[in-house]
Amino acid sequence: MFELRQLPYEKDSMGDFLSPVTFEYHYGKHHQTYVNNLNNLIKDSEFANSDLFDIITKSSGGLFNNAAQVYNHDFYWDCIAPQTNSMSDSLKAALEKEFGSTESFKEKFLSSATTLFGSGWCWLVLDPASNKLEIIQTSNAATPITQNKIPLLVVDVWEHAYYVDHKNARPAYLEKFYSHINWEFVSQAYEWALKEGMGSVKYYINTYVRGK
């Protein structure tokens, strides 16, 4: 059985970016519901003893949607911090190589997140086939894992992620998000990805999230 993970910070630590009320709904209700649904769906199924990575990569329909949303939210919580911190020199160099500058990356990432139609996620990923960084959008519960791409950074643009604090002003939420990125975690994810490829995703899930 899966459990709702503990947040790596206090619910009142994000200032005017995310309020405790948002955490109560987004984390305490939405994320918890995905975990509950996942447990109900795997019970007495072929996935009853599978880890989250295998469920995401081998399932479909409602089971996939709930498993992927558990992972997507877990990863999102790690991508933010009460105060932003510094990215590694290697990640900075990679962003500059692919996007021209870190400012150019910010502009393109926020533009992609702003223009994603409907509900979904905006990601910075590493394509292990080319070793290049990419910005991609996914709709609803979709995740880059199924595209054989390694997540490094994600922002949640479902309305429940920001409506309480920012109403329908997605760009305002995204600007606040960018000032709260946990670059230390993103840098670590990049190093894992370079060394372990897709294995780094399973390692993250099973060691840092699921504790298996």
C-alpha cells in the first residue's frame, strides 16, 4: 500500500506563493485522493505488489492516471522550497548551452507553462537518447516517464495548484513558482540522470518517495 509522503517543509513556509489553505486542498485532499485511489485500484490486481515506477510504465486508464498523479505531485513538492537556492555549475552550463542563458530558459519555461491549454504540467527533462535538455508540456496526468524522458523540474498548472492564492492569474503564480525553485534538488536530479539514465527515475521513486 502506498502512503501520502511527508512534505519536506512546513505548510506555512511559502509566503505569498502558496498558502496553508492551498496545501490543505492540493496536498491534503487532491494528492491524498490520488494515493487512496491508487491503493484501491491495485488491490487484488496484477499490480498489487508493484512499485510506482512499474505501475506508471505498464498500466493504463484510471490506474495510470492515479499512479502518475502521485508521482507528478511528489516530484513537484521536491521542486519547490521556502527560499530558492543555487543551481550547480553543470546544470547552469547545460541550460546555457541549450537555451542560450538561464534568463532565456526562464522565459521559455514560463511561456510554455503559461500557454499550456487546460490542466497539466510543464517540465524540464533530459532526453537520455541525445543527452539534451528539453522543455515539454503534458496534459492531465501524463508524465515524461512514459516518453523515456527524465524529469528534472516540473510546475503544476492544474487550477487547484494556484486558484486559492492567485485566482485565475496563472502567470502570477508561475513567477512566484520560479522564485521558489529548489535548484539544489533539480541539480541533483540532473546529476542522477547523467549517471543512471532512466534508472534515476526509479531510484528517486523507490528511495526518496516510496522508501522501498
